[in-house]
Amino acid sequence: MRAKESMVTVGIPTLEREAVLLDTIEMVLGQDYKDFEVIVADQTVEHQPEFLNQVKSMVERDKRLRYFLIQPQNLPAARNFIIAETKGQLVLFLDDDVKLKPDFISRHVALHRQHPEARVVVGRINQKSLPPSSRPLYFDKYGLPQGTFNSPANEPATTINGANLSLPTNVIKSIGGFHTAYAHSAIREESDTGYRLVKAGYKIFYSGDTELVHLAASSGGTRIYTAQFDNLRFYINDLLFMLRTVRPIYLPVSIFKRLRIYSGGSGLISLRRFKRIGLFWLGLVAALWTYIFRERNFSVKLVRQIT
């Protein structure tokens, strides 16, 4: 990061969370790094009045916090809203249910200075349901994930996560932000962005030392909490990512491998397996339609700003 790029925008997209979100905001406002702002892009339709009063008090107490209520719900579009509103030269994305050490922002800023060759920094996700791996997440030639972002490694990477990510605002703007065709659970939207960053020539550095704790709160949020292989939106997003990133020569094998993995392998025939096979082919058709016809023009609108 250039010396003049000292102001950081911490961006937090959120959906249907209250107490855990307030805890996350408080931890951000308590950071030892001073030159930063916090932008919350809240896609929740209706909050409890007490929660909104608490947010209002926080905004009045600390002017670094800007809190926006936006609609409709789309995680990549919420991230793009944050990018459009940012005042910082560096934007640091967090999930709404994390625990941070007081020097978390400082660590990200220091990493940009220590690794000027890497414009993008990704940190470790310490999460109970995320198995540790020897190296950070990457995708093989078939577009299938290998490893996790719960890795102690410190090394170059080839993709990103949106829960612990920092990069110059002009860099994310240069690739058009996050792709809004990844809807609902939005799975693979971060991976798509990582793919486009690398394709544009930007290098990514993964820091296992710059970690946060992801609580993966059981209610609210934008991810899938039921079995993802039983969810049609998972197939649409995953297969769209495959179509956008896998070389055509590898697509037939990629489709076969996915179908085998997602339907449960070569085990006994069951109704659930038939259901997953059906969802897979429906998802592939929908992904093809999205890949061919969907424009990247989805945007959210500001409902109001809490001041």
C-alpha cells in the first residue's frame, strides 16, 4: 500500500442480525488504528426499535460509523454499495459476526506495506466448522475448492474471502466490484472476485497470522444453513462460477466430478440422491442462462441512513 493510502474503510454487509452485529461494530470502533471509518450496509427489512435506537446512539457517539439501510437483499450488491460510499483508500471487508483483536486493522495496513507486490490481503478465518488446512483455499483446474481459509500459512494465494479481506478501493473498482449474479446465499461470489483480480494481474497475499474468529451465528446472515447440496441456489451459483472460470477443455470432467460429489458419490440409490441430481441439472440450466444473459447491473437502493 502506498504511504498516502492510510485511511481505511471497514465495510460490513449485514442481514437480520442485531446483538452480534453490535458486538462486531464495537470491536471495530475499539481498534488501535485511528484513521478509519465503518460503513454498515444493512439489508434487513425490519429491525426491533430498540436495536435501531442502539445504532443511533453509536452513530452519535462515534462519527466514524455510517449506518445504511438498503434494499433489496443481495450480498455482492451490498458490498458494491460500500465500495461506492467509501472514503478510504483501502477497504477492509468483514462479516457481521466476528471477533477481532485490537490491532486487527493495523495488521492489515502493515501487511500492505510489507508486501507491496500484493495489492490484496486475505486473513485467516478461525471457525469451528471450518477444518484447518496446510495451505489457504484454492481452486483446481476443474474449479473445485481445495483447502480452507483456516490455514496457518503465510504465502501468496489465488482467491479471496469476504470476511477478512483488504485491498485498495481503486483496485476493486477497476474490476467492476463484486458480481451481483451470485444471488441469495451468494456462494462463490468472493471466489469469482478473486479469479478476476488475479486475471487482471493483481497479486494476493494470505496471512495466517492476521486472523479473526468467525462466529457463524445460527440465525440471520446470507449463507446457507441447511445442507447446501439440497439447495438449488447453491447449484446455480457454483455452476455459474464453474462456467466463468474453468477452461472449456475441462468442463465435461468438471461437471461429472461435481455431479458425483454433490449427489453423494456412488453409494446406494436414495430419494435424496435423486433430488440432488435433479437440482444439479436444474442449476446447470439456470447457470447457463445467467452466464449467457445476465448483465452485471443489479444494484441496491438506499432506504435511509441512521444519523
